[in-house]
Amino acid sequence: MDLHSGAPFWPLKNGLLHDYPAIAEDERADVLVIGAGVTGALTALHLAEAGADVVVLDKRDAAMGSTAATTGLLLYETDTDLVELADAIGEADAVRAWRAGREAIDAIAARCGTIPGGCGVARRDSLYLASNDHDARRLVAEYALRARHGFDVEWRSAAALRNEFGIERPAAIVSRGGGEIDSYRFTHGLLQQAIALGARVYDRSEVSHVEVSADGIRAFTTRGPKVAALRVVWATGYESIEETQANHGEPHSTWAIVSEPVRDLGRWRDRVLMWETARPYLYARLTGDDRVMLGGEDEPFAEGHADPTMMTGKTERLLGRFRGLFPDLDLEIAYQWAGTFTTTHDGLPRIGTLAEHPHAWLALGYGGNGITFSMIAAHLIRDAWLGVDHPDARLFSFDRAAIAR
């Protein structure tokens, strides 16, 4: 499956940061991690720090799946509003899931501080814009629930948005605690730290199938060598896993563009992250060199991103919606791409084991909060390896109740 098409910004900006060999001989490890994107890298590093002997395999170049195509927003707000999530899974669990996301962003920022050269992480406020009057009325209850549970939020009326940002929208919620990141650079930094602890990372090394025995698993690669391990972690993001037939979410296509650097950002204050209540939504951020990065316009099918006609149309839609926010900012497009992601019924990922596959941990179905959920997955899987019952494991488990929207 092609996870993206076009020209994702981060690999082009950074170039080839590190090179990893293909697997050339059989390996043995405590844990095999399949997938060398941000989820696999975080999980491998946390396991290695916990004393596990780790091997990582990826069929592509490392960090060149969905990680290369992400726009790098760090949000604890999920695709499902807190009010809606509370209705679906209960208020206490919904609040805890959001707090776990906020804690994960803190952990990501701290981890970035240990990576030589950094990884473009910066803490930012987010501006959640009501797209119409109906959504503005809905946001009143959303704001009240967030504030009641201690999330650092402020209300913005239409007049306040106009005066502060020059944006014509009926209302918005300002949330503090989010951020932005270069996930491609972050992933390579994590892999280098894991290697320093003894992990072996192989890319261009596809797993054809996995066999399970009483002693653990054996993974067969298309290159010939095998990996024997006690446990396996499937950190394959949005790709299907035939060995488990795990239902990890509904496939969607999404689109993104990056402009040339903008000399005058006008009323875009404090480099705030922006997204809308409308579905499909628009979200926007700035890069370190003052490029505007836009994403969204999601469609419910996996391969739509490969259609060049759709790329053209979606780019125009993203630009048009952005002009509705900042009509005085004229953007020249430098990069455009599209990719695949999945959504779940409640907007939370699926992380954990399946009863029929107790040898495997899976981390799937990340939606729009992929990097934040990746850190949560790394914590849960590390604790499971150590035999520690993580209190949040049930919130993200595969056997939680399936909730229809």
C-alpha cells in the first residue's frame, strides 16, 4: 500500500539524515518491532531503555511511510470533541484520554531536548475555530467541559477573533499545551538513540509473514533472513496486518501543502496552530522558516491520494479555505502531497494485544493525533513488557466498546 503521494516536505527539507542496512542474516531478539516510523522508533527506544534486546524492521526507508507525510501538529484534542467523547465512553475516561495526550506532548518535548540538533519542536497554542453559528453554539458546551476539568483554555468571541487575529469566525477556543514538530528528524533521532542502546535497525527489509510457537515468534523477510523473538510489535501505522486481521479503523485520504516562505504573516499571532470544526476540516501551522503548512480535506477512502486530479482540486480547496481566514496572505505553493490515515469510532487509537494473538502488541488507528498517540503507545508497550499494569491501557485497548458516532 502506498501511504502517500506527491512531495512530502520533511524528507526534502532534511535530506538523508541516517542510513540503515537491509537485514542480511538471521537475528534473535527479545522484541521485534515492525515499522520504523515514529511509533516504531519511540517503542523501540522505550523498550531498549527498559532493558529489552530489540530489532526493528521496515519495508521502506526508515521514517518514509506516514511519518514522512505528517504535518507535525502536536495536539491533545482528539478528532472527537471532548463532549462527544464523554457521551461515548464516559466523562471520566474521556478526560483521562485527553490528559494522557497532554502528558504525551510534554514527554515528546522533553525527548526532543535529548536529540542532537533538535527536531523542530516548539510549544504552541491552538485555535479551534467554529466554522458556523451552529458550531459556535456547540463550542460553548465544549469550552465549559474543558475548563471544568482544568484544561488551559480561553474563549474567543467573534469580536475578539476579529480584533486579535483579523479572522472572521463566530467563536473559537484557545487551548494551551500543544505544539509542533519535525517528525521525520524526530524519528531518526530516536532510532539513533535506540541503536546506541544496542537495538538493530534494518530498513528495506519487508516481513512476509510471522509464525507463532510456544517459544515466541519467527518473522520471515522477503530477503531471506528470519528474526526470532519473544514478542512482536506491529507499528505499521495505517497498513493492513494480514497476520492479525485487526480492525484498526476506517481508511481515509488527506491532503497537505506547504508554501514558499511568507515575508509578512500579518495578523497570524504567536504562530498559533489553527483548525476548524467543519468536517472535512482545515488545519494550519507555520514552519520554522515561515512557510504556511495546510492540511485536511479528508475523504473516506484509502487510495484517493494517488489521483493527481484530486490533488489539484484539493490543493485549490485548501487554498480557498485558507484565504477565508487570511485573505491578505498570498501563498505560493512549494510542496504538495497526500496520504492515508484511519479513523476509529471514538477518535482514540487501538493499542494493545488481541486475545488470539497474545504474543503481539499492536499500535494502530491513530487518526489526526498520530505523534501524540505514538508516545502513548510507547509507554503502554514498555510497561506491558515490564509486566506493569498501565492504568490507561484499557482506554486504548482493542476490546473497548465499539462506539458508533
